[in-house]
Amino acid sequence: MINFDIIKSINHNFKKMKKFIILTLLITSFSCNSNAQKKKQEETKGYTVTKTDTEWKEQLTPEQYYVLRKSGTERAFSNALNKTFKEGTYVCAACNTPLFMSEYKYDSGSGWPSFDREIKGNVAFSTGSDLYYGIEEHCAICGGHLGHVFGDGPKNTTGKRHCINGVALKFIPKNE
Ligand SMILES: [Zn+2]
């Protein structure tokens, strides 16, 4: 108490300064914590369909697992769906969510099934990918990696090229 009285008498503003410094430190640490918390929430953002790595390995073929769960890329021109142009719906090979419609499929010549648009809400996109690889896209329900979006799609429609691994898709012909 004596010390405090001395300080107080020596510098009238010291107490105010101390309060200000403590308050500043508190605000800084609080905002850092809330940022960290926010980041953690984003990282653990759950999908409707979640399975363990072992369960995915059991359910998927090795190639499907490599693409969908490990963000791999199939060899160009290797999947039959690249040249499929029948009427129908392309669903996620892992969770059967409808992802693309045949009416928006076109032959991009890339060797991968290409669409100018996705079924809104069922496909999600990751930002931060560099432009060379395009924007990463994945199934919004199970998180399975599908491919990338590029800006060199058909100019007369959306201008987008959704370059999708055929192995990540299952084709359901119309009326089936
Ligand atoms: Zn899925």
C-alpha cells in the first residue's frame, strides 16, 4: 500500500496508464483468441456424410479413394464418363448426391468430364488454390474431392469449365 501511495503521489497519471495498458492487453488477447476459435470452427466444419478413413477405404475402389479422399487426379482420357453424353444426372460416387446435369456437360477436349455449371448447393469450393490448378471443388455433402473450376469454359454460357474426375462421379441415366 505504501508503494502504491508513493507511486500515486509521484505520478498522478500512472494508475490511468496502467489501466490503459492492461485494457489494451486484454482486448488484444481477446481478439486473438476469437480469431483462433473461428479458425478452429472452419477447420472442423462438418459434412452431412462423414466416415472414417478406414470406412472410406472399405467403401471406395482404390482409384475412387485416391481422387475423392486424397484429392488425386485420374489420368486424362482414362474414364468412360469423359465421352458420355446421354441424358441423366452425375452423382457423387461416394454419397450419391446429384452434382452435375447432363445438359451442362460438354466436350472440353481436356480428357476429363467437363461441365459449365454445377448443381447449386451440392458442390462446394475451396479458395486459396493458385490459378494454374483452378479453384478446387468438392461434394458439399461428404467433402469428396471432385476436380477444379477454370475460367476457360464455353463463352456463350457461363465461361466456366468444371474439370471433374470421372471416377468421382456415377452416371444415372434419365428414367432410371
Ligand atoms: Zn459426396
